[in-house]
Amino acid sequence: MRVSIIALLFAASVAVAQSPASSTKTFAVIEGVAVDSLHQDVLRGALLTVQGTSAAAITDSLGRFRIDSIPPGTHRVEVAHALLDSIGIALLTPPLNLDAGQQLHLVVAIPSVKTVIAARCTPAEQRVGPGALLGTVEFAESGDPAIGAQIILEFVAVRVSSNNFQAVPYRRTTTVAANGRFKVCGLPADLSGSVMAISGTDSTGQVGVHLSSPVGVVGLELPDPLPHVTSAPGAPTTTVGRKGNAVLIGTVLDPSGMPLSRARVSVAGDTAATLSDAEGRFTLNNLRSGTHTVSARRLGFQPAEAAVTLHSRAPTHVTIKLGEFVAVLDTVRINAKSEQTLDRVGFNRRKQMGTGYYMTPEEISKRVAEDLVSLLSMAPMLRRANDNGKTVIVGRPRGADFECVTYVVDGDPWVGGGIEDFIRSDDIAAIEVYSSSFAPAQFRRPSSDCETVVIWTKWKQR
């Protein structure tokens, strides 16, 4: 249910200017502009309808609209927009008395940040913090609300004491309501972090959240639940394959905005990966629908990520611009977050178990390694080898998987090979290396007898 008090609060934001009625006209006209008060901008693509009539209009790129052929009488104008759905409010003007031939100038505006916060968050929540993250979660193909999906918001806040600065990690969770909406109240007014939705075994990508004002708005879409099939009466129910029908088409640019070839593009949580062509273009097929994170990297450039929403009904287009490579990252910022990030992904817990070979950020910084091969060759279960004149890393020779090594980068499997051409030693925050029998379940590939290398990059620490 939308917050109903907004209609009353909105009445104060209506501005009206009338022109003399003309006896030669039998209809009224409403024209004006729609304003997005949350982001200090105009509201583009909003649908305005006059209740009880077929009269309607859509705001243009400047937020302007004009509604013609309105029958005389008392009417209310309703405003519909994805932003309004996400914050869960109904925008409805007070009753407007319209005469034949009248032209009414109307300014409609999304309520102020203060009003939205007061409507969606309790006084107790506001005392914890002035900010809020509001949003919706639905299934990408059906459009149904993802009722009960879990929302995870992670961010780092800086705590200032008399002696130093301390970065404190926070993790807030909530669930999606029956109307598909969620809220996380009591947040700092200035926040940078990530949010994701989880439903069963599916999840969205981690979407960046930046609250420059007290209210943040995000819309997430999950893959539709996988269908289940039963082979025979009484037999166990199984889930069909995870391959999808969505297509991602895009372009990779260098820092100057020129097309960049041979950049590796992949989607988090999916095995699909490809290289951009001479024009910087790429295509990824057979992806699952929903909100995902696509990443691009090429040696010598700062990797880049973008959130995309995929559907099977039409390809999604994206442009990814890589940054200039910075050999030395902001040490204070990386050190402040790396320990919390590595703890969150389980690195510290696995290191305590001691079933593999581990390199912490401190250990990596002490070792001068000119490339990824030099860094990995320090692990006892790995060694250098020559592959047609190129130095590569191989594992122990065994069985059919002769000297093979599988890689996981920032939690996702690396497919397609050639990792030495895309990740440099300066990129790396931490490393885990496991012999084939000791790889943790989340990193092990089925029927594989390879050594496993898990790399956590600095770009995920920021």
C-alpha cells in the first residue's frame, strides 16, 4: 500500500495560474511542469492522468506536459512514475475546478526529502540516522513482486575520535513486503556502499549505492524462479538448468572515450565472458534475467563495473569506460576497508583453518612481483611453465587434468583462460591457493582435479 498522506502534503506544492475562459471552447487545458524534489531536477517520463477522464500526458525531457480536451468540472490529476513506485507514495493533486475554455498552469512536485522520510520512517528510526534507502524488487520476466526476498545493504562509516579515524563496516538487512517494496531507515545522510537482493538460490548483483542526500532510491530485479520438474510420481523434484535467454550488447571505452579492443567482459555470477573487438564492441548471450553486475578489465587500465538489468524480451545495451591505471591506490582508504572486506568474504576464516596457501595484503605489499605469474609462483603447489614462449602458471601433474589450474576472481569463476593478460600484481589485495583435494566447496568446480587459485582484487576493496 502506498503512503496515503502524501496527497494532502502535496497540496501545498501546487501552483495555479488561470487564463480567462473562452466561450468558443468547450474543454479545459492543463499545462505545466513536474519536479523531482528529491534530486533537485525535473521529473522526466511521468504519466499524468485526469481522474474520471481519458485525458493524459507524459512529461518531456524538460519535465513539461500539456493535457488537452479535459471536460469541465472538478478533477484531480494523478502522477505515475517509477520513482514514485520505488519510494511508495501516491502523488495526487487536490480537487481542481475547471471551466470550459480555461487553461490551468500546474506545477506538480515529488514531496521534499523531509516529507518522504517522515512518511516512510518512524521517529525511532530517524533518531538512529537521518537517511533512508527505499526501493522495489520484482522478478524480471513476470514483473511480480519478489515477496520475502532479503535485502542486504553493506557500507563503511568513518568514526572520528580524538586520536584517529576508524572505518566501521555495517550490514543492514530487511525483507521485501507484499507490495514489492522495501525500506532501510536510520542510515547516515552521506553513505556509499552496495545493496543486493536474495531470493532462494538466486540473487542480484551488488549495486552501488551513494546517498548524497538523505534519501536513496533503487530498483532491483531478480531472475524469475526456476521451474521444477518431477520425473515420476513420488520422485524428488529437480530444478531445470540455469541458462537464460537474455542478451547483453555493449561497448568498452578507454579513459579518453575511444573504443578499446581486447577488454575482457564478464557478468558476475555467470560463466559467460568475452573480449571486445576492434571497435570495442561485445555481445554476451544466454544470460539469466535480472539486475546483474557487468565488469570489464584490460591490463594497464583500471577495471570498471556497471549495473545492468537484463530481460529475454529485448537486448540490454551498456557502455563501460575504463579508467587510467593507478599503480599506487589510496593506501589509507584501502587499508581501512580491506580487513573488513576480506573478513566479509570469508578470507580470514579460511586462513585460520589453514587448508591452503594464503597471501594477505601486508604480505603481498612486501613482495616485489613484476606480474601475476611471479606472485603466484611463490605458492608451493604452483610453478612456472613455458607455453609457446609465454610464461604461465601450472599445477601438479595428475590424471586427465594435467597441471591444470582454475581461477576464481572476486568470488566468481574465471573462464576463458589468459588471466595473466588481465590481472596484474598491483591489482591484488589477497590470494588463496588450494590443492585439488582441499579447495572449499564454493570455489571447487565439479569433476575437477585442478589446483584452485582465489584472487581478491583491490578494486573490490574500494
